[in-house]
Amino acid sequence: MQIIQYRKATSADFEGILLLQHQNLLTTLRGEDLSQGFLSIEFTREQLHKISSELGIFVAIQGRKIIGYLMAESIELAVGSPLIAHLLKRLKDFVFEDVSLSSCSLFVYGPVCIDKQHRGNGILEGLSNIMLQTLKGQYDVGIAFVPEQNLRSLHAHQVKLGMQIIDEFEFNGQKYRTVAFKIKEIANR
């Protein structure tokens, strides 16, 4: 078995990221595959460049194959998405673990995607660790949204990474759960 490497993505990784994304899109998957997790947003190569040049995209690579990725965006970049803008409006008055989110330095965690053959093997934790090593000291809290029907993703983030559900909302007819985590606490797990 080949060693898995974790690092920040470069533009040379974008083809593998786009391929993995396509294989796991909600619009691509059918039946049983949906219960194993999915992506609800499709990113373009141009968007990958913007995210990569900012906080970053973190990849898990086995051999030459991208087997997982995790994106992290600043609020300023992420707010261009109508879904994220809606989420952030809701969070301005939230208190998370006795701290007002409006007084925290926030970033948007996700999406994360792992090749279905590699799920459940610690890839999520590896991607999270490399992201946290990179962002530690720059941000206080990460926030993410998970579609209500993506139970595998919600379970993985709560159980494996200790993220907490802080809100539920609806956007364009889809129900979501907002999860949050303090960088210090996740980094010390």
C-alpha cells in the first residue's frame, strides 16, 4: 500500500480535484451512492485558482492520484456565494461556546471530498490536520454547512472531528445544518 501524502494543492492538482468532484456530485450520483456522501456545489477551475491562492485547498495524494481534498475560504471570498452570504447573515448574532461569532475571526471550511474507496481510513483527519497546521493562529472558528440529507458527512464531522451543530436553515428549498469548531480544540484532538 502506497503512503498517503497531505499538502496544500497546486494548480497541477486541479485536474485530479475536478475529476474527484465530478465523481461525487449530487447531480452525478444515483441511489445507494448518495447515502455514502456527496458534493452539492460544483467548482470551476477558475474558482479553484481563487481558493488555492487564498487560504487554500488541501489534498491527500496516493501515488499520483488525488484521493481527497478539503477547501478553506476566507469570509470575504466565500461571501460571493449566495448560500454562504445567507449563512453568514444568520450567524452574526450567534454565540458558540460562550463567544459571539461576530467577535471571532471566522473562515469557511469545506467542501471536503474523499474518494469512495478511501473513506473511513483517516483521510478526513489527515486533511483536517494539514489545514489546521496551515491556518492555526490566523483564525478562531471554522464554520461549514452540510445538506441535511448528507448524513455520512454530518456524522463524520461530528464524530471524527468534534464539530458541533449550531444552526439549521433552509436555502432554495434545501435544508442545511451549520457546524462550527474552534481551531484550537480541533487541532488538539
